[in-house]
Amino acid sequence: MPGVTRERVVIGTRKTTARIAGSEVKSIRRSDVLQTGLRLYDGRNIGTAGAIGSFDPAELEKRALDSISCGIEYPWEIQGPAVRRETVSLKGIGHDTLAGEAGSFMAAMRSKWPDLVFSESFTVEDTGISIRNDRGLDLSTVLSSVAVVLTYRALGSTGIIDGWVSAGPCRRWDPDGIRAEFDEFLEAWHEPVDLPRSGRLPVVFGESSLPLNRLSLELSGHRYGTGTSLLAGCVGEKVFSEGFSLSQSRVPSIDDCSFFDAEGVFHEGYSLGLIGGGVLRAVCTDRRTAARFSLPHTGSASGGYDAIPQVSADHLRVERSDRTLSELLGGEPAVYIALASGGDFTPEGAFATPVQLAMLHDGTRFVGRLPELRVSSHLFRMFGDDWMGQSADDISAFYDSPSMVMRMDVEKAGD
């Protein structure tokens, strides 16, 4: 069709999963899925269509043309030209060896921990993501990784799960090293300890956490533009601690994602600062959101292979400090949040959550298992005056896992 620009998005995913039940490998599941999306642009509107597996190109284009007639506005220039490829490989394990490796791993876990029943999975995954169009855009990312997630329940326990250990996505398979980390955690889990005191204590979260998830919601350009974000009107203002900086990060080897967004936009260095020294520099926008609210375009579009791109405040990463977790704590014990569900934020930013599994951490190791707790604070306190820092070191040696440390109000459940 004259005057129409074509853009194709292809996502191929090969996955092998060893399912664990009763501390043994019970099944091996394999999948190999190819998803193809076609976008058509006529300078005013966008049309999309998608297919899984093999397809008729003429039929796919016809469906995309029918979609463009629906009048979904997209009057912006699409990306191009640019050619770039990124590949992140996996060493030490593959699809054909996963079953044997998982079996050996679980045999060692059964021997070491006969009082625990493990469930969940080992997964090897290869994902290829590409976007190409008539304007010369040709981008692709290929990611390979292994991940281990094991939930556990003590024999005689009445709970569904008593805890979990995990590693991944990892780029190298070292079963002895991963088991050693799991053993360290589980040894501490077997040692009940009391809370040093109630009140304001250092609390440690992983990179993916309820506080960071809520902050990402407030950094949505759509929420900011409509005035519903707690940060509305604050671009250029200092809103958090000087020690808190955050970026939108798309480094494939670290963030386990493509280096480009759903509209084919990427940044040199694959990172864009949103908060620097506590000052809000920008919020997350795609083309539509940036144009609608006159905001800088940050390349924050997301969407499925057959979907119309929309803004999403994801792939956010807190900048590491120059201090280790031990240095951040300065000899003070911390509450490490291992499992917390059921908590939430109020519209005003107040936060509270029950903590089903918390561990006492001395900055270098897990010391013991704490009783069930309740932690609370406020968004602006957590990343403001109560912010202690993002650790320079990792909890695990096998994947990117810094510690996010802040003071919070901590009390035993039921107090």
C-alpha cells in the first residue's frame, strides 16, 4: 500500500523448565514459541496485527490494514535508521543438560536438608527480540539465562510455604556456588532470633520491591501529566535524599531485557537518568505521552508484539553507592525482607506491609530468622531522610543483586 511504512516485531522464546515437587524433578517441559507482530503507519494512524508460529504474510498485512482503518492516531515519525545487535550468552548449562543438572542439584539439597520439602523450578531460557522497519531500523537482542526458584516447607508445617531461595537470571551455571548461597540462607533460617528492638531500624530490600514498584508508578508520564502522581509538578525539584539516584536502565546483561523500547528507541549507554541526587529530572514517557503533556521523550514504551506501544515506567535501577552493605549499616543489624505480601500504599504515599519472612543480617551474612513482622513508612521518607543507600556489593555472586537500605518503623506482628 503506497504511503504506508511497515515495522515488524519478532519475539522468539525457547524455554526448558524442570518442575520440582517433593524435592525431586517431576517433569521437564519444553516450549519454542515465535511471535510476529506487524505495525503499519500512514503518517496519521497506526494499525497492528500479530501471529504465533507460521503465518501467511499477505493475511497478516490485510489484518494490519483493517486495523489502521480504525483511526488509532499515531502521527509521529518512527525510529530509524539504526543497526545494532546485542547478545548475552549463558555458560555451563543448556536445554539438553538442564534435567541432569537439576536432578543432581536436588539430590544434594535433599541430602543436606532432609527436614525441608522443596518445590518450584529450574529454567533455561533463550529469548530473541527484534524490531525492523522500512526506515532502516534493525535492532535485536538475544538473551540466554538460567534461573532457579525453590520454595520450601518444613516437614510438619501447616503453611503452604515457609520460605524460598532463588538465583537468577544467571549467565553462568555454578551449582556448587549457588547451593553454598542457598545453604547459608537456610542455615540462618533454622536459627530463630528475636528482633533487636522495635522502632526505627535499617530494613533491606532487594532491587525488585514494593517501595520501588510504587515509585515506578509515580514516575509514569501519564500519571504525571494528568496530575495524579505524587510527584506531579516536581520536575527540577529536590524530592528525595541527595544520596538517591535512579535511572531507566536497559543494559541487556544486567537488566535481562532488550536495549530498546517497544518503539525502537534506545540511549547510548542504555541508561537515562530520571532522579539525580534526589532531584527529579524526568518522568517516563513514550512518544504519545511526551507529545500530549509536552514532556521530554525518554523512550519508555512497552507493549506486546501485536500491541500498540504505550508508556510504562519499568526497567528502573537505583544507582549504587560507593559503600558495601556492611559499610552502609556501620555495625548495626538490619531486617532483610525475604517474603512480604499483603501490604500496600495509601493514595498519599503511606506504606505498611506484613512480613511473613524476615532475616536478621549483619552486613556480611544472614544471622537468623526473625518472627513475623510489620514494617511501615512513607514514600518520601523511605527515599528521603530515611534513605541509607544502595549497596556497592551484591547479596548473590551469580546475578545483579544489590541491597536497597532504608530506615523503617518495625514491630512484631500482633504488637
